[in-house]
Amino acid sequence: MEVEAFLADAVQAAAGKLSALGIGWQVLSAPGFPVRHDRIGIGVLVRLTDRAEQGPHRLAVRLLGPDGEPRPLGRAPDGSEVRELTAPFEVRGSPGSATFALNFDGLVFEAPGTYAFAIEVDGAERKRLAFRVQRQPAPAPAEVSTGGYL
């Protein structure tokens, strides 16, 4: 089994293909903390390379904070925090593949640091997408000159 994944601004899946905007970033900048980010997309492609791998599987995604602990991905309808997103899937045929387009809206980052999305298939971590959340650098001072020559 091979798992490929990437970070993006937004991802869409259709007909076994992934389409994405803003692929491959690794840094989010914020003016202050805590900060709410509008959307983070993850594209995941799971390829089964062996006929024995056919059948039911389970994808799981967690957001890990700088301390390595799972962070909230959102809220369930009952108001409880969701710290893991899961999706059952089945692939038929060899070779076969499954595509996933995951978009997380409104994630809150309490502090700067290195965060990561951990992607598991059948309980085993297959990919980790790390990114840094940092304070936005201060703008360079503007130069102003006045006056002239006589």
C-alpha cells in the first residue's frame, strides 16, 4: 500500500482525480494568536499494490499540535469536539486506488509552532504532513523622503 498526500488551500475529488488550489505550502502566518484559519485542504491518494490488500479499509486523519497531542478539527452535531476524522473505504481491482479530498474550515491555532496532520490507514500511520504556524513578520519600515534641490 502506498499513500501520497499534500496540503493545499482547497481540494476537490471527482471521478478518481484530485483537483487543488494552492498546493504544497508549509507555513501559515498570522498577525496574532489565537488565530482562526479559513480553510486547509488535504489531498490523499491511497494506492493498493497487492491483490491481498483488496477489501474494506479505514482512513483516519488527526491534527497534532506542537506538543504532539491531537487538536480539535471541529465540532460534532452534539457540540462535542472532533479530534479524528474517519472514513471507511474499499478498493476493488489490482492495482486499485482511492482518492480523498478533505477540507477543514475554521481551524483555530492557539499558539505558533509546528503542527502536523497524521494520516492513518487501518490504524497504522502512513503519512505525516507537517507545517509551521508563525507570527506574521512586521512590515519593513517605509522610506519617506521629502525636499528637493534648489
